[in-house]
Amino acid sequence: MVQGAINQNTKLTKEWLQNYVDDWVTFYRKHTKEGEVASYIPLLAQADKRHLGISITGINGMTIESGNVQIPFTIQSISKVFTFIIACMERGISYVLDRVDVEPTGAAFNSIMHLEMKQLKKPFNPFVNAGAITVTSLLNGKTSDEKLVPLFQLLENILGYRPRLNMDVFASEKESSMRNRAIGYYLVEIGSLESDLELTLETYFKQCSIEISLKDLARIGMILANDGEDPKTEKKIIPRQVARLAKALMLTCGMYNASGKFAAYVGIPAKSGVSGSIIAVSPPRARNEELPFLEGCGIGVYGPALDEQGNSIAGIRLLRHIAKQWDLSIF
């Protein structure tokens, strides 16, 4: 049984919160059997669909973790948030938004049909594959490794170490991503790409294959929750305007074609990846009652069993529960 709502007599100790989170994970793990792991990327199909874990890092320094938190995973589409941030930092927000829009699509993240049917001059947003590939083409550099230097530096500035590139996953994606190649050729035809198609796709497959942990994901979310500033060092890692724009896009476009429902029922910025990972952001919120993480927090969730939209099926239910019980919604 999932523990009940917080009341005025509840003491929000770390021990109490830890017990609460342990209870969530035990309860929602049963929903993993309702989803399937991503199979169109062969190596991702090897994931254990029963896994479920969560990590929460508060701006106040508190960290709560539970479940399968030690399993590394590749960030996949969560990388779209980071490359968008880098492109805005390198080229400027106006330049980037002249080449990719900020509108939700209601279509699948890897759809080609909506591009041609609507005769778009630029992709709907940077979190569908067409928009993400376009953004990747804007990154400076003559090779894929050069293009990714600022991304790895950003992650190192936040995490304190340089994440590894999982070359096996990269090779698997490169060999199997026919749909992304088709999208890429369409983007070439309409003049959206600013670097060679093969270079752009190689960079894109590599950024999706960066491997991190749940603790890392929660820390990145915490930095975004704090508008790009590390609360401990007070160092501005991401410009505030860029961090806020990224969060706005996460709220409206971050959960594929389930973004509207997620915004309505969970109410916090988030971005998912087909590895089963989700990064979620709870900014500081003005509430009179005592609630956990009022100062804001970042949340990382990993559950490789996916729903039809490509989101972690148990992870979404877990996030919906915490948002309701802890009143995390930004609305």
C-alpha cells in the first residue's frame, strides 16, 4: 500500500522521506510488466524491464534514492535538452529559434509524415527527432567529437566528472536508425541542416549514447531547477534565460506525444528517453504548508519498460504520485 498524503503532523525527516520513496518504488514496480523495452535499438532491448529506480536531489542538499539506482544507462533523447542548451549558449537563443520552433506536435517523436503534410519550414520543436537533429547540426565543430566538446564540458561542470560514451550503444544506434536517416535526408532537402548529414547524424547518435547514473540525472535536474546555478558554489553553469527556456520546452514538449497529459497530471518540466530514463525538474515553489523540497529539486527516474509513446510506464506513474502527494506541480 502506498503511504498516504502528508498532513500537518508529519515530520519531514530524511528517514521518513526515505521510507516513503521505498514504498513508492515497491508499489509501482508491478507496472513494469505492462510495458516493453525499446527493441528498435538492439542493445537497449537487453535491458531488464523489471528495473525501476528514482533519485531526488534537492537544492537544499538533501538526496533520496531508492530502487535500481546503480544501473548506468544512456541518456538517449534526454540529450536533446543538453544540445539545445549548448546551441543556445554557442549561437544565441534567437539564432536557434529561427531554425527550430517551440510548438508541441501531438505526433510521434520520430514522425516524418507531419513534416511533409504541414510543409514546415522548420521542425516543430527541438525535442522531436527532426528538431534535435537540426539543433545538433548547429553545434560548432568539424568532427563529431569537436561538436560534443561543449556538451561533455557542461556535464563535467555539473557532475564533477566526464561521463563515458557507450560505444557499443553508439554502434547499435548507427547501424539500426534508418528512421533518423530518413528524417535527416528530408531535413537536407528543406535546407535545415548546417553541417553535413553524416557528421550531424554521427554526432546525434553519440550524444544519445552518453552514459550516466540516476544520481547524475537528479543533479542535472537540480541545477535546472535552480535556473542554471550550482547552489553550493553559486557558480552560474547555464545562463538563466537558457535554463528557463529549456524548462518551458520540457513542460510542453518533453514527454513525446504524451506531453500534454503529463503537464496536466504531473505538472513539472520533464524529458524522457527510450532507455527508460526521465529527468524531471521541480522549481522552488511558494507554499505556506510544510512540504518536501519546497526549495526545489531535480528528479531522475529509470524504468526501461516503456508505454506506447516511448515513456517509462512505471516511471510516469511514480512521478505522478510524488507530484500529487508532495504538491510539486508548478501550477
